Amino acid sequence: MAHLISVHSFTFDPTETLYDFQVDIKQSTIENAGDGAFLTYLGARVLKKSADARSTRLIRGHCIDNDICTHNPLESETLSGKKSTVTLTGDNLHYNDNSIYWSKKRADKFTEFQSNENPSHTKLSHGSCRSTVESFTFDENEVKCKVHEEVKKFRENIPDGNGIGFLGIHQESDYESDDYELFWNHPNAFELGRYGPHRPGDRKTNLHFDFKNFIHNFEPSEWSYEVPEPILNRRQIVDITDNDTGKVHSVARGHTPIYVNEVGHNSKLHSNVLIRDKNDRSVYYYVCIEKERAMKKGDTVELFANYGDHYEQVRERKCYGRVNKSEHLGGDEDDGAKLQRNFHEREEVEKDISSLEVYAMFHLVEFLTENVLKPISESIGCVAHVKLDLRLQRNLIVRRRLHWVGEKLTERVQEFIAHPLVDSSSECICSIRESLRQWRFVSMPSLFNKLNPDLANTLLGELSEELLYQTRSCIPCPLDETVWCNIAIDLTRKTTHSIAQHLFCSSGPIGLRKQYLGNDLLKHAKHAAVALKDGSNAINAINGQDSSNDSNNNPRTKSMDDHINLLSFKARGRKIKIDDLLDGTKEQMVSLYNSHQTIHFGTAAIMADIQAYCDAVDLCNMDQYYLPKTTRIISECDRSVVSQYKPTGKNCSANCSSQFYWMARSVDAFKKGCAHVNEQWYLENQVLAITHILASICVDWTEEPVKNSWYSLELLCKNICLDLINAERALAQGAVKPTWPVPQVKPAYSPALCDVGPAKHSRRKPHKARKMAGVPPSSKLLPGNAAEILN
């Protein structure tokens, strides 16, 4: 693709100096940011002495008049409520040859005309009651003004009629180069170009955009802005992506602003682009160079903007948001973190659907059917004849999400039909039901057999997300390495993929499919239990061995590290204040075994190590060498394994939490032989919980001809060698979800929004379109040549 190169010339000050720039699109200096926009200062051009003297003399004879009514933007509104900006063009449409610079004599005459003008003057004829209406217009040619005539003569001598300068009387030959003129323009700015909209369809209601954004896996939110003007009585979003792909459309790719990257939370980057709206409906970018960063001829800088707080959720998905750093939360490449964000989005979609009325649903379904479903269906329908590329992977996700949204919309339609005040036979309801029937992904089983392994895994991954969303209240934070060990994560993937493949991607009798599914689920659980037992035995065997040797001579081999990796939990690596871990007395840490909160594994492991150290200090009378107050902040243990804990008191667990008989310890504690793996805990919480919750919630084993023949809790316990009573007790307690200490995350701060007053915010906060800051009263924005948009 050829990269854009554009040249701009602007004049800012009374000297009418021209500053020349070139904007290039090339690889950004930010890693993995794609292309970026680079501004090169080509130098300045100043007026020659004779031209400068002429301009100074003529400028003194002029004044600026912005108050002519037709200078202001006009607005049209359709019957549906859509608004657009109307620009009037024509010769001398605004008087004074369409220039805001009026000679003082002409301005005085026009002011006098305006004060005397009346839209209709009535003259009464003598002896008659008849009246006539006489209209008056301002004839500027009757005003004899030498200054204006001189300016007009200079303009007529310019060949193309496009003069330079405030009065439009200069040509390029009137300028000479000045290689030593520095450039800076803060607090003013010059227009880089329009970000959007570029097409009528770029303007959407927030309802249509939110559903499109969800269906396209949140990619449109990277390229959207919210503008102040409402549309169809809803919030308006400027969206420059194609409806069928979610990618930036070709018209927008031809404009510079989309290549401007952002500073994010990187203190080494400096924002030199302002983002503003025009007429409350169009988004423009402006270049603003501060005096401290003045450019000399030949200097090149990359252009950066600050997208503000409303872009924070996109930053988090791309793993450079504030919580990604402070809480070490993964981006969308981390399956666990991605699932939690997507679960929230699905909840918001369901909330939006639950509040939809018939008219709004009709237009939403119509929009998604025509603009998303039909082109996607055509693409997928040609799967046997086209190259299986990345776009097809995205299309499979889009097609399945349309099916999922369609099921939720169908449930809402059933509520309409059941309502006594809704006419279920109305044209709107019938049209919605007919369209939603097309949304069902009935071809998925036959399509699945044509997919290569990568595409099949893409579709199974999307179906797995639906299954895990269905069980989210019972399986907390699925695929999250801070809550589930690698054995459990692998078991979760295999279990959900098997359910998805046998129930949704296969054809044939349902009883036979469930038979194969039951066999798969028991097989996956058994393999996980064997891996757990092998790892537990290998790690526990370290106890009693000499661990003082180096790793080369230590009996623990690389296989041992593999076992530890399968059983360990990854911590966020957060910094925790010691004071946050103290009990009410502020003299000792909270009890690890009587806490009413479930402690994060990494936090519990480091607390256990500290407690063991403190016990050793007390036991060996080493207080004089120990200075506890010198360490005020600790880091969570990077990797931890759950150990056994055997209380000495009788009936001491009656008032204790479920955490009483187990505790996470650091990996080092196991390597040194100081702790034993709690195999029972892993079996109950990391194998049993995953398999049985998914199998019992996502699959109906009670219907004929299955009748619990191929899967049941008894069969599962038999395959993983777990006592049935213990299994029932563990399932009654529920899956373990560490919640303490609660992370303290400060809200993101954006200087770009610091001068913005109160604004309406939607219920849905993630991926919300960006908003622009207001224009400081002391700044001046120099416009470019882009025409306003649109119907």
C-alpha cells in the first residue's frame, strides 16, 4: 500500500509568514503500533519588503466582520431527525466577495444599512387603503472605497484567483525563504484533517454501534468517537469502520488522522495533536507545537494525541492500560483476562436487549441483518472455494455472535408476544421474527467438517466462551492462572471443546453424541487426575532429601520443574503494603487459617514465608538482627502451590473458613522439602469442580435416551478416585475464588479531558467511544480544506 504524503502551508501571525510542512505515513516509532504520522518542518517563507509594506498599509484599512449571518453554518434536519451541516457557496454570497476582511468604509456603510433595514417596509398610497411591500438590499458597488478597489485589483492579477494572506493579495513570488525561523504555535493549532465521519453511515446511534462492536470482537471501538449531538434521540457515535468487517474503511484510510497514535500512559511520549469536534458532529485533529519543543527547518516529529479516559478499556485489551501495569492484568492475549472482559460485554448486551422496545429492536435487527449478516453469510458460504485466511477466522466469530445475539433477541420477542398490549401479528413483530430466523447458524455442523484445524479451534474457542459464560457464577475467572493451575486450565479447554463439538458442531442422533461426549469428559478428568497424582508424588518425594546442592547435582530434574509448573498458580506480582496485611491490632499479620476471606495464592505464599521467618527469629532469639519496620512493601510470590495443613486442636475447624485445611506456599518451600502438595485439595477444586460444573450445567443428561447412562457424579468420582461424599461436600462449598487483598486501582487520568465539564456517561463503560476536550478560550484553530459532512 502506498503511504500518504501531504504538504501543508499555514500562516499564523500578522506578518503573514508561511510555514511549510510535510506529513508522511510510515512505521511508527512505537513498537507494534503499525503506521504513524510524521510531521516535517520544511521551513518558513516571509514576505519581501515591498509586499510586506503593501500588506501592512492595506490591512490598516480593514476590519474583520464574522457576524454576517450567512457566514455561520446552516443546518438541515430530515423527517427521521438526522441533522446535517449545509454550506452555501456562490459568488459574493456573503457580500464583500465572501471575505471576512472588510474595508472600513464598506463596513461602516453595511452597518448603517443593517441598522436601517426592515424586512418589509410598508408604503401607503394617498386616498387608498392598499399597501405595497418594498424590499431593500445592500448594493456594495455603490460604496466608493479606494482601499477596496486597490485590493480588488491585486486579486484580479493573481492567475488562479487563489491569493495568499489575509486579504488574498499575495502570490508565491511575493515570498522569500527564511531558513532560521523556528516554528511553534501553542496555544493555537492548525488543522491536520477530519477523522470522521466520511460517509453518511459513519454516524450511528450508540445502540447500533454497541451491538456492532460486540459482534466484531470490539475492534470498531478502537476507531470510534462519541460526539455531543444526539441522533434519533440517542447518543451519536462516529464510527469509521466497515459494517461487514469491523476494519477501518477505505475512505478513512485515505485521511491522515487515523494514523496518529496516542501517548497512552507513556511519560516519554508527548502529545502534539488536539482532538476537537466541529458543529457537535464531526471530529477533527489539529497540530499544536509548544514553544519548548519548537521545530527548526528539517526537524521531523511523530504526531501523538491523547485519546483520553474513554479509550482506557481499549488500552487494557491491548495490554498497555493502567491496570495492566499496576495489577499486571493481561491483555486480550491472556485468555483469562480476555474472558472476564467479554463476560462483562455479554452481560451488557443482555441488559440492552432486556430494555429494547419493539420499534428500536426492529431497526436494530434491520441494521445488523442488512449490514453484517448478509455479507458475512456470503463469505462463509464460500468457505470451500476460498483461501482459509485470517478474515475468515474473524467471520466465524462474527457469525456465531450473531447467532448468540439472535437467541437473546428471540427471548425478548417472546416477552413482547406474551404482553397483552403488544400486537403479536403486527408487521414489526413479524419482520423481526422472520429476520431472526435467518440469524440461526444452522449450517455450523456441515461447515465444521470443512474447516482446517486453526479455523475449527477458532469456532470451538468462541463456543467455549459461551459455555463458560453460562457457568460464570460457578466457575470463577476461568482460564485465569491466578485462580486455576495449568492442569485445570488445560482440563477446562478440553472439556468445553468436547461439549461444543459434540453438541453444536456434530450431526447425528443426540443420544449417540452424548455418549461420545460422556466418554470424552470422563477421559479428560481421568488424565488430569493422573497428571495431578504424578506431580504430587514427584514434588512430595523431595522431602527428606538434601536440597543444598546446586541444580545440576540436585535429584530434582527438569521433569520436576514441569510438575511444579502444572500445579502452581501465577501471581499478579503486585506490590502490597505490609499495613494492609496486619490485623486489627496492627502488630501482627492476619491469620492465614482463620480468615473469613479467601486469600490470593501469591499473597498467602509470601505471608507464609514471612511467618516462617518470624517464627525462626523468635525461636532462635534473633530479634537483635531483625528489623521488621525497614520493610514496608512486599511483592506477591510469583509462583505458589497449595500445601497440606493439619491443625492440632480438636474441632477447631467449626468456626473457620474453607481455607482452614490448606494454604498456598511458595515454590521454593516445596523445592526445599518444607511443604507437601495437598493432592486432595487439587482433586476436589481443580479437577472435580471444572468437570462436573460444566457437565451438569451445559448438558442435560436426564432426557431420553441418555438418562445418566454416560455421565454422572458417581462415574466421575470413580474415574478420578475420589470419595463421593467428599465430592458432594466440595461441590457444596463451591469453587475457590481468592478475593483478598482487594486490588487498589486508581482511575485513569487524562490531561486531554481535564478541562471538560460534566458529561453524560453510559451504563456500559468498557470500549466506549472516545470524547473530545473543549477548546480553551485563548486558542485559535486554523481550518483546513475538508468539507463538512453529511446527511
